[in-house]
Amino acid sequence: MKVSLDLLRSFLAVHRSGSITAAAELLGLAQPTVTAQLRALETAVGRPLFDRVPRGVLPTPAGDELARRVAEPLDRLDAVLVDDAATPYPRTVFLGGPAEFLAALALPAVAGLVAAGLELRVAAGLPDQLLDDVAAGRLDLAVSSVRPRRRGLTAEPLYDEEFVLVAAPAWADRLPDPVTPQALRDVPLVAYAEEAPILRRWWRTVFDTRLTRTPNLVVADLRAVRAAVLAGAGASVLPTYLCRGELASGALRPLLSPAVPPLNTLFLAARPAAAGRREVQAVREALLVGVAGG
């Protein structure tokens, strides 16, 4: 059976994106063209490769098996075709991650590569969407607070976030040392989500009790949480990388220093074939070295 590479590339784009429309956009083709290519490929292999569902397509077992067999060879072939030894960074790298982490640590770590000619596109997002984008080929690398457990992705530890309970001096001066959950009952809490997952985890880990309060202020950006706490809105739990300068200057104070502070590991996720490109390798190495130092 002879099948053209164009059919396989279109099939793989649909498999990764879960949508004929999304695959057509990635490939720069019209949707009917991609649909026709899928039908031709299904005719050639003699079995359906996708089931059509209201929000896209789902691969059949035959589709999953074909994707497993062709993904890496196609990715490597595409990398060879665009590789130019005279150009240090022949292709644009697409990087995703949490907005605050990207701004504070990731972008400073890769700034030197951009100055040397690398083209970089950066997108912020939540873990599930970021990992979907890596799997679909929309991102080359993603920093994720969740370890990827899906087929076709690799992951390595990148950074251990350490968290600290902080407040402005006006609040810190009112509290006992060491601070207790009871002493914090009258201190407003600032969180980045209504469920306050960072605060709740810190309470459970450090105080060995559940946080039963709802936050007084919710703002969906940890940098805005920091700004609100700096302005005296109340207390919050922040990653230390985001408030290191304020802690050093005294603008923020740690309310408690546990012997073992809560940690959260961030992972760097990629598709194996994309990770083999030299410009992606350069970004990965810069992140592993620069973020650790940050």
C-alpha cells in the first residue's frame, strides 16, 4: 500500500488536534481538503481512523495505532527538510506556561537566545490546555504544574516552587510569632482562584488543618495577588520567586517559616521529535540552567 506523505501529515494533524477544522488551520489548508484527505487515507488502509463527534473527532484504535507508527518519522522528516546548518535557529520555537512563571523566570532565561537570533512565540495558559497544545503540535515546549501522563509526551522536572505566607508590615505587626490559624481569622485572604487551591494546600501542609474560609479577594493573576498584598489588602501564599525582592526589602514579610515549606514541581513537557530540533534543545537547556539559577 502506497500512501502519500500529505495524507499522513493531515491525518497526524487531525489526530493531535482532535478537530478537522483545527488541523486545517495548522496546515494552511481548506477544511474540505483535509476531510477529503482523511477519506482517501481511510480508503487506502481499509478501516475508519476517526469517529465523528459533536466537538470534533475521536481516533479509533486503528487511528491511534497509525499515529503511533507515523508520528516520530514524520516529525523527524519535517525537521530535516527545514534544517539549515548555516542558521543557528532555523525554526520558530513555541513555548507555553503559567503567565507569572514565564514573566519572572522563563523569559529572562531565554532572552540571550532571542538576542542571538532565535524566533520565539510565547503563550500563557492552564496545564490541561498547554499539554493539549504540545500534543497537537501548537507548542514545542510547555511548563506545566501537572506532570503529563499522556501518550506521546515527555516531561522532566524543571523547577520546584517554594511557597510562603506573606503580608504587608501593617498586618504582620498585628500577628503573634509564630502565627496560628486562629490569629489569621481576622486577616483578609487574597487568592488567584475562587477555590483558593494554593492557600488551602498551604493550610493543610503547614497547619495540618483545613482552610474553611473563602477568600476576601480573588484575582486571576499571582502578580496581581502580590500587588494587592503589597497594598495592604491582606495575606496570601505566593511562590518565593515572585516575591523575593519584596521579602528582601521588607515590603512583604513572611508570617511563618516552616522547617519544610510546601513545594510544587513544575515540569517541562515536549513531544520527542520536537525536542530533537536544535533550536528547541537550545531553549530547553536555557530554561534548565537559567530557571534553576533564578
